[in-house]
Amino acid sequence: MIALFMSMNLFNDILPPYASCLIIELHKSEENTYFVQIFYRNSTSAEPVPLTMSGCEHKCLWNQFVRLTEESLTANIEVECELPQDSFSSATLITVVFAIFFLLIVVIATMCFRHRKRESYKRIQV
């Protein structure tokens, strides 16, 4: 929440309480222009409080809103969200598969050895 407040120059140095919300509404006017309204709700018992960005009215025109927040936006979302290429290498995958395969062989060999050992005993009838 604080990062969002700061990106729109709305943060007043007071930490938002748990479960507070920021409501950003996009509207279309009768003149076919778009505008944004921002509301902040920090309590379930109170109505949302209208917020006004500096350099804009409460009904902030879309173009003005974009211009005021463009510093906070990333230019290339694909580059920003890309994972490192070597996060899970093929060598790691081969090692994991080999370890599982080796464990499986050990379990099967142990079961066979125990089964063979039981067959060598003779039952004594009393």
C-alpha cells in the first residue's frame, strides 16, 4: 500500500492499518473523456475518503493521471519480470533425477534381499 501511495504522491507518513484499501476508479464522462477517481478506506465502519493527487483534481483526467504516474511505471514489463536464465539449470535437474533413481534402486534391492532372506528359513511345527 505504501509503495502505491508513494507512486502517486499520496503518502502522508502514517502507516495504513491492516485491511485498508485504495480504490482507483476509471470513469467515462458524457463527453467521452476518461477520468480517474481515487478513494482510501482504512476502516470498515467509515465511507471511503476521496484523495486528490497533487497536480490534479479529484476527477483527474486519464492523460493527466498517466503523466503524473509515468515515473513509477516500468518501460519494459517483460525485462522487469524476467527470471534469471540459470535459476533451475539442466545439471540440477539431472542430479535430482539421478538421486531419485538411485534411491529407488536401493529400496527395491533392500526389499528383494529381505524377501530372499525370509524364504531361506524353515518353519518349525510344534
